[in-house]
Amino acid sequence: MRWTRYFINTLREVPADADVISQKLMMRGGMIRKVAAGIYTYLPLGLRSVQKLEAIVREEMTRAGSTELLMPAIQPAELWVESGRWQKYGKELLRIKDRHERDFVFGPTHEEVITETVRDAVSSYRQLPVNLYQIQTKFRDEVRPRFGLMRGREFIMKDAYSFHSSRESLDETYEAMRDAYGRTFRRCALDHVPVEADTGNIGGSASHEFMVLAQSGEDAVVSCPSCRYGANIEKATSRFFEDEPEPAPMTEMAPLHTPGTKTIDDVGAFLKKPTSRLVKTLVFDTENGPVMVLVRGDREGNEIKIKNFLGVNTLEMLPDTKFEAATGGPVGYCGPVGTKCKRVLADSSLKGRKDWVVGGNKPDTHIGGVNPGRDFPEPEYGDFTTVFAGDPCPRCGNKLEIHRGIEVGHVFKLGTKYSEAMNCVYLDEKGERRPMIMGCYGLGIGRTVAAAVEQSHDGDGIIWPMPIAPFEVVVTSVGREENVLATATEIYEKLQAEGIEVLFDDRDERPGVKFKDADLIGFPLRIAVGARSLANGQVEWSFRRDRAKQLGEPAAVLARVVEEVRKARTA
Ligand code: ATP
Ligand code: MG
């Protein structure tokens, strides 16, 4: 490809509303163009990277036994009514009407369409398992579209779905798909970790997210540097941290006058106790009424864990206006002794502790020497708090670390959630009807490309990993001399003949402009042909990653560059 016949428009200025580096560099490098909030055009260079990733994904999906199909982006509302998501899916779902006023959605995901497809085609256990994928444009009306391709409203996703007659069969496919994800991200040279993820309250299922570690990541990833434990922050657990030894046996309950101490820090300072020795009371409103959750004073409640434990759909902090009526205590002084809340949960880290200090359900009052079981009914214990960096790993006990991550892929054992709702059944060996057991597997194409840029760039631009670079090599002619153009053209044509993806910067531009553009776009390899070195029969070549210049005769450089590309392709 010759630059002069291609369509590249690099920008000198950083776009004003770009907030992460991948977005800035991809916009400046002429790879994407914003059309509306969260809606982008993939310009030719950007599209090449996208298509190269798609090719890798297709190879790995095929290897994992998945078959490609393509479903419609526009889906009839009836399917969503059947699955129950017409009601449940919030404002992210773009609902549209056709000319007959019939309801449709622009698909944010395709469980409904695929379940209907398989329901109609498969009736016997002999036809299972089925594993299908597509690469397709989704629409989600995200509240805050941002970060360019990382959180768009319209975006490309690879989504796969599998259907099984047994848990074992699902497990097997799940493993194969997980491996495929690992291979895909490794092939893109992405530094990533698979982590356990929350599954909501679908019973007995598993879920893993693939996280690319990067400062700009929207997710917090908990990982253990010693063993391979990794989980996202919503799901991560830790061993109980070693406590100070329990003080003397239970004392009697005694009210404490604690004026003006509405926060746990105030109480700690007032009573001269570390907050870890105090008990914090959280109260949530749910569709089944208010719930009190007791956690150690230095810990944060984890709403996802609490929600899953309760099996509720909504969980919100109880507003101050409802507080007194629901709990019987004033805001800031509420506690479990004599509370009106019907359900009281307590974090496992409190189990076995004696003489709790809790709110007294009266203004300016706490109570010390409170013991569960004796002074208020034994609470329901469970894991209700968020892990902190430094907590002991649940597997090996070493200190956990917390990093920022970009979720690029997600694999999920769905179980029978959709097949039951949509009557997707098969006949088993005994001729009995059973719901198919499902798995689903998503991978963000645009987000993965952007994540690669987040991980690999410098002050001058992108440093593409070879497998997803828009072109593997750029050949730059420096100056207008005839022999320069002739040599550059020859190198370009020979590279093409070798099957190398090469862009020939044949523009009549100053060398500085050409080199700046090449660095910004980030071609992994560059060959520069200029009059000065050519006078000695040499051309110059360099890797984008270190830009160390090397000289050699054209034929030798050509051979070397071809070798480097081939090496990187098979790495
Ligand atoms: P997030 O929590 O980041 O919103 P999600 O849990 O909604 O992601 P899934 O529904 O599991 O994501 O979608 C599968 C994959 O699609 C994600 O792992 C991600 O790579 C990609 N993806 C999801 N939402 C977006 C988006 N708004 N823009 C770009 N890619 C996205
Ligand atoms: Mg989302």
C-alpha cells in the first residue's frame, strides 16, 4: 500500500475530549474518528488492526470447536419479553420501533436470539453440544461512554454461546474457551490475568474475566503474587486477618455516652479504640424490606456480595429519611440491639469476637460489651466486605495486591437461566425433556485493540504488537532523489512479494513529518531510504520499540526485516 493512495489523516493536536492515552493516540494517528458520544468510525488504519485481531479470534474460536454465524443486530422485542429481560434490562437497552409501531431492540448481547435459534434446531441430546460464535456490532446506551473504543455505545464484540446436555460437557467447553481466550491475548502480546468474577445469583455457576493490567482500567483486580489466585474486587475474598487476641471473657452491656460521633472514625477517636475493634452498622433497603449488615469498623461493605447472599434484585443504602422508622435508631447511632430490622447479617470477620461496640439506637449513644446471641439474636454470618490490598490470600495466605485492569473478555457458565425462560429443551436418553445447559463467552474487539495501545506506547505514539499492527513495516523514502525513490520502491515491492504487510510512505513531505507520523502510528518496523546512506550503498532500519538504527545493504536489510516479521508472527 502506498501512503499517497491510502487514507491517513494524522492530527497534531490532542483531541480536547480524549481522556485516555489509547483514545488520544488512536484519534491522532488517524485510526478512529468520533461521530457521536461513544460512536466511532474505524478509519482504514484502525480497521486493519481490528480485522487482524478478528482473524486471530476466528482462528482460536475454530481451534476451540466454535462455529461462526452472524445474527441480526436488530432483534424483536418478543424474544426479550420471553427471557424476561424486556423488563429487567435497564436504560442501556436501545429500544426502537419500526413503521408498524412494533418494538425492537438493537442487540446489546445475543442470548435471546441464539437460544431461539438452537431451540428450533436441536431436539435430542445426540445433537449436543453446540458451540457458536459471531463477531458483530453491539449497542449499549452506556451512561458514560468514554475512553474511546474502551467504553463505546456502539462497539464490536465476539460473542459465543454453547449448549449442553450435562454439566461435564459445559465444563469441557468452558475450559476450551478459556484456553482460547488466553491464547488470543497472548498472541496479541497483552499482559493479562484471568480472574474469578461475580456470577450474580445464578446458582452453581462460574465466571472468569480476562483483565489487561493498565492504569486507565476501570476495574480493580485482586491478585496474589505467590499463587495464581485472581479475582475482581466484587468477588475477591481473603482469609480472616489475624486479630489481636480476644480480651477477657464477655462483660456486661453498658451504654457509652458518645456525643457528636456519627462516623466510625469519630467513635474510634472518642473511645480511643482502633476502628478495627469497633463494629460498623450498614442498613440497606431491598425489595424485601430493610436489612442490617454489621462489618468491622475498618472495612467496607460489598454490595454485590450482600445482594447475592440475600438473592435480591435491588439493594440500596437506606435513605436518611427512612432510617428511624425502619431501624428504630437515629442515623449514625444505629445498631443491632433491639433493632426493628428483621434481618441482621454480620461479616465473618466478626464471628467469635466478644464485647462488640455498636450503635445504641439512641442519639449520642453507643453500647459496649455487646455479645451476639446473648444481647441480640445471632446474626447470619457471611463474607460481606471488600478485600483490601495486603489482606491474606484465601488460597496461600500471602499478601494480596490490587491493580487496575481493563476487562477485555468474559466467560460465564449461564446454566439454565435462558433455556428455562425460553423453553430451550432437548430429549435425554430416557426421552425426558430437559433444559439445555448454557455457557456464554464475550470478547471486546475494540476494547482489546485499545487495551494493547494502553499497554504499549511512548511519548511519541503507539508501539503496536506485531500481530495487530495495521502494517508490519513502513518503508520511508527520505528526499526526492531518483535513486532514493527507486530503491525504496524496490524494497517495498519485494516486501509485498514476500507477503509482508507494508506501507510505503511515498509522500513528498519533509523527513521530520514522515518520521513523526510513523512513530505516532507505531509500525513495528521501519526501513528508511535516504540519499546519504544510499551513497554508501546502505539503507537504515529500526524497530519502533527502541528505534535503534541499523544500517545495511538493501538486500540484507530486506532479508533481516522479513525474518523479524516471520519470527514475530509465529511467536
Ligand atoms: P463492563 O463491566 O466493562 O461494562 P460487561 O460486563 O458489561 O463489561 P459483557 O457483557 O461481559 O461486558 O461483554 C463482553 C465484553 O464486551 C467485555 O468483556 C468487553 O470486552 C466488551 N464490552 C462490554 N461493554 C463494552 C463497551 N461499552 N464498549 C466496548 N466494549 C465493551
Ligand atoms: Mg457493561
